[in-house]
Amino acid sequence: CVQYEWITKCVQQNKVVDHGNFLLPAGLSALSKQIIKWNVRPKKFLKVAVYIHGNRSFKEFWQQVSMAGGATILSRPPSRTKLSSGNSKTVVIVPAGSTKTIPQSILDLKGSIDICTSDWLVESLLTGSLAPTQHFSI
């Protein structure tokens, strides 16, 4: 995404000018509180398995976002036996707010697995690398 000034500059010069100086920022980092400059991220950089817990619209939205970043979507909550045999990092994504809607079976995995709010995905996508989960854990 570019600033509208890029279009003005192209029209003024009657040619397509380099857009590098006109890129919009990717967003504001929740961790560093700094604006993250946009740069091309490699596709499929989220090398994690993700289980999304929440209502249907929450799950559908964050599954699409996760897949776009390269995460593997789990259709069922992870179990302790599968965690110990798996090779990749597994993260459970939950809505921010009350933990009352999270099943005890998922909460029991805490300590063996990262259970984070969707803010963790946002931060990871903004920065182009996996964000530290402890800042977004429930």
C-alpha cells in the first residue's frame, strides 16, 4: 500500500516513479510501540501449528489469516500425546477477554503449549517473525 502522494508524483512526472518512499507502514508493534515499516514478507513464514478457539466467525477469520501467513491449522485442540510427538511449535489462539469460554481441556495444556490471544498473530504478521508468546499469553 502506498500513500496517495505517490499517485500525484507519478502524474506530475508523467511516469511511474519508485514507490519505495511512499510505502505505508505495516502497523504499530504492540511490543515495541514503534511503527513497523512495511517490507515484503516471505510467504508461509509462520512455521507453526495453530488451533483457533472461539465462535464461528472468530475461527473462520483467524484461520484465514493464519493460513495466509503459512501456519498449519489444527481442526481439533491439541492433546498432550500429540504435543510430545510433534515437531513444530503449536499455539492455541483464543479471543481476548474472559477465559470462562475456554474449555478446561485447553486450559490444562497451559505450560505445555502457548495459549495466546489473536494479538500474537497480529504482532507476528506485522514483524514478519514469530512474536514472543509470553506477551500475549492468557
